[in-house]
Amino acid sequence: MKTTNLLLLLMLVASSAFAQFQTGNKLVGLHAGAGFSKPDEFSRVTSLEASSSMGYFLKDKLVVGLSYGYKYAANREERTSAPSSSSMFYFYDNKTITHAYNIGPMARYYISLGNKFALFAEGTAGLAFISERSELHYSGTGQFGDPMTPSSGSQSSSTSRLREASLYGTLSPGLVFFPNERIGIELKLNAVDYLYGLDRGSQLKNSFSLSKTNLGIGFYF
């Protein structure tokens, strides 16, 4: 009899520890992240992103809903040849700024770890609206990639813009910590990003870099 009571008590504790995952509950989440990387010695990329989501638990541990967000990226490439090293020199500066807004459905499944932590796998998809501006500046007596530039030198600048709609998809594993039953503090990694530009075709990126990690908070009610 005591054993039965103990088992019932353990089951009650286990179920109440993650009562927020039960069917019929709701989730509202906010996430933000920033990243910096150097693809090579001449380039650097800075990114910022923020997103929010709302979902409903269709069944225990499975929530579906809507996700929307904003991403900013600045990609800059600078190349310089010093006059002292050659009779020809140049300065080359190419900067691209990208703004992206996205909206679409999301789904997330949880796996409980003890009574304070849980793992989750999240997938999102939908439509992204992208705005891109590129600026190129060059000056010098020698041009990058073209040493036959006349010694009299040259200087040029150009600007290009792109606006397009794209289809996107992401896959993100994550970890959530619950200081209490209603609030979850999340660490999420955007491991796989897929983008299909309606004018430029598809791009698939796989990354497990810390620069792709977002911090967030979820409210369960």
C-alpha cells in the first residue's frame, strides 16, 4: 500500500512539474540574438535578430502556432594594397546591408529533463520579405584582380538595391529552464536555415556556430 501511494505521489509530482506542456495550454515567446563572424581576413559580418511566437498545445508536449521576426545583417569586405609595397595600390570597400521580415507557422516538441529543464525541437516556415542595399567604393592606381590598370589611377562608386519575397524554413534545437511553472528561459540554436528566393533560387545553410544562438523567454498559461 505504501509503495502504491509513493508511486502515485511521484506520478503527481512529475505531471505537475511540467503542467505547462499539457493539452490546451498556450505559449507566448520572445527571442533575440546577435552575431559577429569573419569569413576570411578581408570580411566581417554583423547580425542582429528578434522574433516572437504564439502557440497552442494541441497535445501534451506539442505546441503549434505562428512565428514572426526581423533580421539585420551587415557584410563588409575591405581590401587594401599599401603604396610602399608596390607601384600600384588600391582601396576596395564593398558593404551590403540586409533587412528581412518573416512570418509563418511554427511547431515545437518538448522532451522533459528532470523537473526544471526540457529540450525542444522547433521548426518554422513561411514567407520572408527581404530588402538589400550594396555599396561599392574603389580608388587607386591598381585595381584588385586587375594589375594592368593604368598608372594614372581611377576611382569609382556604385550602389545597388534588391527587394524580393522568399520562402523560408528553419530547424532549431533548444534548451529551456523553468524558474517557475509559468516562465521558461530559453537557449535556441538556429541550426538549419533554408531560403528560396523567388528571383534567385534556393540557399541552404547548416551552422552550429554560437553566433546563431538566441536567448529568449516563454510565458505559459
